[in-house]
Amino acid sequence: MFVPLMYHLVDDRVEHPMSVPQDAFRRQLDWLGASGVTVLTVDRAVAALDNPGEVTEGVVLTFDDGYLNTVTTVREMLDERGLHAVMAVCGSYLDPATTPADIPHASREFASAQDVRDWLAAGHDVAGHSYTHPRLTTLDRRDLEAEVDLDLEAVEAATGRRPTTFCYPFGKADAAVREVVGQRYRHAFVTDGGSWPDPTHPLAMRRLEVRPAWDLGTFRAEVGRALEACRRQAPAATTRSS
Ligand SMILES: [Zn+2]
């Protein structure tokens, strides 16, 4: 039972609805540590989801799009605290030569293949996020499969590791997208419209989007509310003692 927190950038140089101020992020990490909310790796969190006998509660830190900012600023703050996160990577962004000219992001500074290898070596995780970040729900079956497969191949070629979780670009998935992703991944994250991580809905795990305007009080309230919603949703798993 865990709440996935969704971030994109933590970059004071970028003013954008998806860039959380560095000081706010630092306070959030310190509050998680001080309040005893466990920061789980995504591997541990989803393993617990598949094994109801294991009682695990906490949050998972997710960072979409594979920004350079994630492997520099964010990674430094995480490493200082011994915390881990998962970064959702678009395969085409690992190399400027394959990155499309027209992409829907606040920054074009992405992590390189070497950066992602270093990220993994430091104990962090990587997730799939499609090859070029299209709206998967608008694609025909062939293009949809190509987006998911090319991403998997690129990440695996760059890192030697095959991601086991997927973050839908724009957080959106329909039945066809879930089917294609579900043939390749066991777990996938949406932004809204899904349910909190639940063994019966592994391909539509909702995330809590952390917004730049949130002060610490709002962050605490939102995380607390989401954890409470998870507990209500999965009473059997949270009352069982291991
Ligand atoms: Zn994205």
C-alpha cells in the first residue's frame, strides 16, 4: 500500500506548472524522513503489492521524462538522504540525435545513457515512458506497440536493464493502451482516473501530482489524505500483521 508521488522537474531555473522549487522539494524530503513516512523503491513497492502478506506502507517518488535535472539536482538531494526514486525515460531522449524536434516539455535537457546507468548504479530505478512521448490513446495498434517496444529496447540497450514499470505519457491510458502495455509490463502508472495502487488494477495505478505552488502544509495534507484513501481502499492488506 503506497502513494506514488509524481514529479517532473525540480529546477529553479525553469518556471513551469511542472517544475517544483528546489527548496520546496528539500522540505518535502525532510518532512517524509521526520514523519516516518517510508520512501519505498518502486521495485519493493510493487513486489509488496503482489504479495498481500507483506505489509508495506509509504510513498514512491516518480520523476517523468528523464530530465538531466533528475540525475543532477534531484539525485543529489536524494543521495544525501539515502532515498531512492524511479525515473520514467523516453528512449529517444537518451541521445540528442534521436530526440524529436517537437516535444511537449519545459526543458530539452535530458539525461544521457551514461547518466541513466549512473542513476541505476546509485540504487535508483528506471521505468518506461514510450519512445517519443505521444498521446498513446491516439495511436493505432501498430504505432502504439512500436512506441512501447522501441522505448523498452532503447532503455535496455543503454542500461542493460529492462524496466518493469511504465508511466503513461500525459498519464493517459485507455483499454487498448493498457492491453499493449500489460503484455510487456506488470505495473503502470496513470496520473488520475485510475485507483491508488491496488493488486486488482496494476496497470492503472494513480499518482499524486506534487504541484509547484504547494507549501509544506499542503504537501503534508495531500500525502496524508492519499495514504488514508489507500488504507480505506485496501483494508484487508493493511490490517493483516506479518
Ligand atoms: Zn511525460
